[in-house]
Amino acid sequence: MTTLEPKSGGQHLRNGVNIPGICREQQGDLHKTHFAFSCSKDFILNNAITFLDKNGLKAYNFLKDGSNEPMVFAWMPALALYFDDPDGNQLEFIHILKGKCQPELGVLSYKEWQKINSL
């Protein structure tokens, strides 16, 4: 996993990218939060899990059922895959899918979504 390098002004570098506000150690009680990153469908389906594994992070799906298979939120519709950062924040790779919103379908696998939307 890439380490953070201190930089002046309370900022840090990660892989040469300036990341303001990132600290090496947790100090006191921090509020954990959720961040979503818009990604391509191809990245989520074909590269995200390998990318996370190489960086020491574990992918999981919305249901947290032990699977790392991306899931579709049919009410959006969007494809999503989750992981936690070292501070415990929940991070998400998300891609808005083409097609109509179908909230009655809830959360389902991408294969199920494809089957329903290919009819």
C-alpha cells in the first residue's frame, strides 16, 4: 500500500498527488463518512477488485453478504462496488447505467439487471 508523505501546510502526497487534510494517524473521535467516485462501468466490472487488492483494500457489495460482486441499485439505476479506507470511511465506485429507473427491483446483481433490461 502506498504511504503518505508529509508536505508543508498539513497536506500530504499520495503517489505524487496532493491530498489536503489527510493525516497519518487518527487523533480523537473522527466522524466516518461515505464518498462515491464516478467510474466507468468497465472499470467497476473488470478492474476495480484487482486495483483494490493491489492496494490492500477489500471490495464488498451493498448487501455486505461476503461477496465482492458489484450490485445494481435499480432505482437509479447505478452499478456500485464498495470498500473502506484505512480510516474506516466507506468509499464507493459508482456508474450510472442507461435505462429507466425501476425502484420496485431494489438491489440486484449486474447479471440480473442485464437479463431484465435485455427483454
